[in-house]
Amino acid sequence: MEQKDIKDETVNGVPLQAILDPISDDAASVERIPARPGTVRTTLPIVIVEYDQKWPKYFEIYKSRIVDAFASYSSQQMLKDKLSKQELTTGQAQQVAILGLEHIGSTSVPGLPAKAVIDIDLVLSDIGLEAEKLYVPCLEAAGFDFRLREPKWHDHRFFAYRRPPGSDTAGTDAMPDCNLHVWGPRSPEAERHRIFRDWLRQNTEDRELYAQVKKECAMASRKGGEGMEKYTARKETHVREIMERACRGFGYVD
């Protein structure tokens, strides 16, 4: 999209040009985190199912787990007196604050078929290597497995919750798997996810189009024995087109 079409230079403090022209993740720079002892990592199948009205409830459960883990860890650190007296006196103790916690992806859009995996964007005040010492234990306490860093893609951190192998997935209250994306302040990707979600929630035509695209791409990927990266790439052109319509529909561009 041309610069001259853009009406607002930023959206929630994020440059609109960065939202409209996303950078690609650099597979060569991905830093994969070794699994903790006892952690079994599985690859999820690319299967699209009809919308489940319980998905928003599951997001709220995951949200509570994350918020509670941050609050609990902060309290424990204070009780253990791991912070210096000077830090406690001046109020300059290093902390990582939750700036945003959003249900994103297809399970966040009522009526939209999706993979039965809850996607969450967690925006933190700091996600650097030093800050990891604070927020990684919080997320691990909430049941998430730290999978990877992507330093050349907005410094993205990826965590996952997976049901234990052999667990009951048919029960009425069985929790689905969860993908947790961790971003720093003013992340273009987090803003893209929000805009895309909000547009699909209100635009029936694009919601139905995206549902069809997802089903067709998932089928093609399964037939070709492809993984999640190829499935995502198959959808990319349609996602960009919908994103441009969303930005026009919300008045960000002419």
C-alpha cells in the first residue's frame, strides 16, 4: 500500500506502515529453546473445525492463569527478599508489567471455523534476555512451555500449552491447546492481529471468505504433508488483502 494512501501515521502508537508492510520471520535466526525435563513436545495437526462457543471461556481461563502467575511470582520474589534494600526503598526494582493480553486468531472470531487452539497475544513492558529471568518463570508456572525466540521478527517469543499425551479430549470441560505469543511494547504484529480480528468480527463477507480459504489451505497442506509454516504461507495473499480492506474499513487509509 502506498504511503500517500495512509491517513493516520500511527495506530495505538504503532507506525501504520509497519502494520501494513509486515516483515517476514527469518527462519535462520530462530533460537529454539531446549525442552525442560519431562516435557513432551508434539506437533499439532492442521485440522479446521467448526466454531466452538466455549473458546472465549477457555481464553478467559488461560488469561486468569497468566495474570495470577505474574502476581504470585512477584509476591514470592518480594518475600524471598531477592531484591536489594536500595531497590525496595527507591521503588526501582526491575519488573515486567503486562501491557496487553488479547484473544486473537480464528478462535477469537464468533462463527469462524478454526484449528482448536487458543491463540493469545501477551504484550509486556520488556521481553529482553534479562527480562526473561522474570517473565519466563511466570509463564512456566502457568503451564506454558518456552519454545523459541525470533530476534529478527519483532523479538517474538513463543510459548505453548499442550495437553498431556493420552489426556481426555472429549470431556465437556477439556481445555484445548494454546499458543502464546509474547511481544514487547508497541508491537506491529500484535496490532495487526487486533485489527484483523476486529474486522472479521464485524464483516460477514470477509469472515466467510477467510473460513473457506482456511479450509482449502488446510486440506492442501495435509495432502502435501506440509507443516504449519507452509499452511500459513498458503493463506498469506488472502490475509494481506483482508488486512488492507480492514484498514480502509476502519478509516486508517483512503
